[in-house]
Amino acid sequence: MTRPENAPKKELGQHFLADENLLGVIGRLAELGPEDVVLEVGPGLGVLTGYLAEHVSQVHAIELDYSLVCVLAERFAGRDNIELRHGDALRLDLAELRPAPTKLVANLPYNIATPLVVESLDGIPSVELWCVMVQREVADRFFARPSTKAYGAVSVLVQLATERTGFHPVSRTVFRPRPNVDSALVAFRRRAANLADHARVKQLVTAAFAHRRKRLTNSLELSGVTTRDRAADALVAIGRDPASRAEELAPPEFVALTEALGR
């Protein structure tokens, strides 16, 4: 028995939104307005895409599955405010989209949700607000507190760049096929002040959590960022014990540590 062309593909992390009752919640959390330009990654069968197009100026819909691009093209034929693009959102230069997206609103495929959000923080500087449907575990990780199991590099990077504005648990029953994990809608807005040197901070944060079980000084040395002694001196300079681990530091402390290492 052959699989229909528009059937969800497990290898692509596809779980299509099937309950339109959730669209109003997405619209509220995304604070949709007629002037918005929205980037949607993984539109699936276009349930959310059509809703977005009715409420915003422009929708850029990026879909990796070519069979779905064909379905979407037929469904939205004649809709001039929907631009469909076939490709891998993690490989495309989304900063080149015109008009530039002001919001990222999507039911993100599970297998790209975390890297896409992290890369969009500095990779798509025009985006001011995110409203994404992700695994509940991922949503919790974005805004986890220091010294908790969920807290990690992703938590630090997301919290340094944004602040959470909304959260809504999502039932498994709204998807087709029904996933084996819980999901959530999480909305967050870019902070007014961007990091002066995002690349250096990102490098440090990534290195700091690369060897989670080790002390921060050891992790930074093993990652090639700096020596253990210099890392210890920098921790002392920001008022931290040299024996600290990465998960003990709050997001702003990683900025201070980056600056201390640069002096």
C-alpha cells in the first residue's frame, strides 16, 4: 500500500496541525497585525498558513517536503501575499527574504525547532517576535532557570536576546498524527538592547555547556576558548567561585564573563 503524497513523514518530524480552534490562540500570542510580515517554517498542509495570510501583510512559507509544496501551491493559488519556498530552513539565507520578516510564527518540525530558533536570534535580525509550537520539553528549556536540569546553552542564548510574552500548553490531539510527546506554544519578544558581540558570547556559552559535568574552567579549556587559569581569573572578576559550573551562572553573567576574558 502506497503512502499518500501529503501524508506526514516521520523522518522529517512532521505533525500537521489539524485543529483550527488553536489558530485564535496563536493569533493572540503572536500579536498579529495587518502590517506584519511572517516567516512560517514547516507549513505542512497550510492550516496555519491560510490563517496567517488573512491577518498579516505577507507570509513567507518555507517547506522542505516538495510534495507538500505542490499541495500548498494548489491550495493557495491566487493568494498574492503567500510566498512559498522549497528548501531547508537551516540552510537558506532567511535574512535575505523580502519584505523582511518581522515575526516567526510556526508549528516547527520537532527535529529542527531548537537550532532554528537559536540561529534566528542573530541570523534574522528583522524578527522582533517569535510564536512557535514546539515540544513541551523544548519550550521549557527556552526559559529554564539556572541550576535546573533544563537549563543549558539554548536557555542562555534565548534569554539574553528575548523575553517571554506568552505560553500555552497544547494537547496531543490537535496534531495528525498524534505525537508521543506534549507540546506547547511559546511566544517571546526581542529585547530592546541587542548584545554588542553576540558571536563571542555565543561561542563562550556553547563551550561552557559542551562538557556539562565538568567545572566551567575545564569546559572552556577543553573547548579551546581559553586556558583554565584565565577562565578562573575571569570568574573571580565577575564575583564567581572558580569552581563554578556553567549551569550555576545566570544569562547576564555569561556576557560579563565574555567581557572579563576579553580584557
